[in-house]
Amino acid sequence: MIISNCKKIVGGSGEGPAIVTTQPINFLAMVDQKTGMITDPRHELHEKLLKGAVLVFPYAIGSSVGAYAIYSLREYGSAPSAVVCTRADITTASGCAIANIPVVDLPRGAPAIEQGAIARVEADAGTITVKV
Amino acid sequence: MELARDEEEALAGKKGEALASAYRILVAIGEATGASKLVPIKWAHVSGVNYNTIGDAGVQFLDRFSSTARVAVKTTVNPMGYDRDHPEGIPEKFQEKQASIVQSYERMGVTPSFTCTPYEVFDIPDKGAPVSFAESNAAVFSNSLLGLMTNKESALSALASSVTGKAPLSDLRLEEARSPKVGIEADFKFESELDYGLLGYFAGKAVKESSVAFSGIARPSTIEAKALSAAIGTSGSCGMFTIGQGRGEKISFTRKEAKAAMDELSTAQDGDVITLGSPQLGMNELDLLAKLTEGKKFTKRCMIFCSRAIHGQAAKVGLTGRLERSGAEFMCDSCTCFTPYVTKEKYDSVVSNSVKGTYYMNNFNKVKVALKDIRTIAKEYAE
């Protein structure tokens, strides 16, 4: 499956297993920066690892310092390989811009990406290729 | 987003690595918020000062960035981790890393304000002035009560705006987004700043848009507006509120929703220490607290977090002395959120009136919190 017409937020490409949530993420309070694990027991991605994954989520919430948390993930080698948002926000965009993590916004009405499916994000072309 | 020729050149690295990074950030947030262009700003307020928030990666980033980057516009900064006049109990490593961060910001030419309430310390630009505020309570307060125009910036996007003097023309910098399309109606009488905090926490979660209209509540006092602004900023992405009927969808906020927020946040009945601040206390909160505790003594350790500027003002009129006679301790330049003063090794639980502080105590410091309004705290813990 190819999802085209995604909006490039941060250029580049990345591939990995999709970890998918409809819940926003507070990168500072909910993510262990060293391991990339989601630590909030109330979040549906609890104990999932961002490292090497294609993170599919709506947008970031909470502290403005979340942008540094994304950068820290990169420095610890625990960052996602690409990020897909339904509505990219300033924290995600700025953190990923500095961490060189490609980010795209999904087009309206895009098909769902299955949990665990291998996805490849080509931000400059605006496409996501999902292997089924 | 269209860039001017000099902006394109800076993005391409012709004005150095730091400015290239800054423009890379501005382009990314401009695309994310659907901006047409960059506009000059009057003021940047940068977060990411406390070592507990940005960690070693942040220390290194700022050290490198500040070797060439300089502020292009008035830039104030958020609280750091601790009060350098009260280093007791702060690990040496923390102090060293914190010093490095402060040095990096000072090298860039920021005003060393160390406050999350710049709106209580500095002259406010004219209504409608575009600014770039990262600290979320400051962004929400300034949009909602002062008529400044800022998006809910991130630590890095405000830094990018600081060194370029520009920010994307989008979202809350345009009138369209500042007119709420969703409203929240409270159906019970608010009794304290805590009720406003709970409303804010609920609103942040419930509202996906950039602004929200609140109805059924009295126009908040400064203390209440600070609690409301800080709480909205904590739980969601909404960056502005108005008081009155909004257009479109209406969500109701009843005692049931307030209790649900309270049940989630307040994880203890009582605490070992009281922390007041987040946002840092202003003159009217210090005045209120001094009145509430006049002639009494706190029965627990009570830390008051405020900016050094407010502390100076309060000292001049004798307020700090009155509060210290009640046993309160002042911690300047720092705040409840992410403070290294409160660790789970030292304390099982804290008492606070701050929804924002409580959220981060629970989730970051991993310390339980008894959330109570300021009058109740004075009543229960000062004799």
C-alpha cells in the first residue's frame, strides 16, 4: 500500500515497523530518552519502543521542552526512524528538524497504517509505503 | 512557506551552521502550522534552561549552538533547576551542568530572567505584537490576557526565533485562529484557583483547536488566570482562551469532569513538603499568602518559587520578611516543575496548588502529590 500526498514537514526518509496510536504524546513526561520506551502506563503505547520505528501518532502535547526530548532520543540512538502525524505540531516539527528525523503529515482520509507493518517514509516525495 | 532570499541563504548555511539550524526549525514549524511566510517578532521567551529538562544532549547542543549564535531580538529565559543561593542538596554534577547551560544562554546574549512568568516581570509590547513564547503558561496567558500573538512554541522553535528575530505567520499569529470554534461551559460555581486549574487541564485534553471559549465562569483574577493558563498548556496543544460564548461545539464541564481531573492528578492525601509555584508566584500571590499566614507558622517545610525580580520587589515592601517569619523559604530562578529539590529519595509526597506542578511531580519526579488550593493549604498547614 502506498499513501501519497503526505505533507513534508521535515525532509529525508526512514523505514521501520509502524507503531501506531490515536493518543497524543508528551515527549518529556512519557518517554524514556535513553531507551525510547513509552513509560506512561495510561498511554496505549505503554512499554513500546520508539527506537528504529515509524511512529504514527496525532501530535505532541505538553511541555515545550519536548523538542529537546526528541533531540535527546537521537543522541542516545533511540529515536524513531521516521514520524507520521495526523496534525504535525511545533514540538514534533522543531525537535525532529534538529534531530534529522523525517516527518510527514498524513493527508485527510488516509487509510489506517497497521500496527507493526513495515513502513517506509519518503518525506520529500510525500509518500509512505506500507508492506502488507 | 515562502522564504525571502536572505532567509533562503541562511537556510543553505551561508550565514553559519547555527542560523542554518534555526531556519531549518522555522521551515519545519512553518510547514506544520501552514504558514505563508516569516514575520519579525518583538520578543522571544525560551524554555529548556533547567538541566532536568534538557539533559546532557541539551547541554551539548547549547554549548555548540551558542559558540556562534547570538540573539537577534529581546530574549528572556525560563527558570533553571535551582537557586544558586540555595545549593543545599543539589548534586555537584547537576550544578556543573546547570552552570554550562546558563553560560551558553548568557553567551548568546539573553536576559538572564529565569522566570516562567515573563509577563509579570517585563514591559508588555502593544496588543497584537507578534512574539515567540515557548513556556506554555506564558504563551497561553499572553495570548489570552495581554493580546500578544504567539503560537505555543517549543523550546527549540523559540530559540530559532530568538536568533533570527522571526517566526512563522500562522495559527495564533492570525486573527482567524484566535476566535474560538469550540466552547466549554462550566455549570458550577468555582471556589478557588484550583477549579480554574482543573478546568484548564480538562480543556487541554478536550480541545484540539488552538483556542477555546470558556463560559459559565467569572473573569479570572491574575492568580486564577495563571493557574488556568498553566494547566491548559500542560495537558494539550490549545494555546489561547477567551471568556464568553464561542461559536460552534459546546462541551460541558461539570463537577464530574472536575472530579475526574482531580482524581487523576491528586495522588496523595497529604505531603511531606509544600511547593508553591508553577507558575512562579507573583506579587499578588505572595501578598495573599502573607495575609493567610500572618502570625502563623508553617507546620511543614514550605518552598515558594518565584523569579528573582519578583523576590526583589517583594523584599522592598517587606513581603518576603513576613513570609519568612511564617517559616516559608524562597527559591528564586527555579520552579516546582522538574525541580531537583524534590526527589522521591527525599520525599514520599508533596502538597501543591499547581495542576501543572502536580502533573510533572507525578510523571517526572515520580513523587505523589496532594493537590489543594492555596487557602486550604494555608488553613491546614499554618498554625
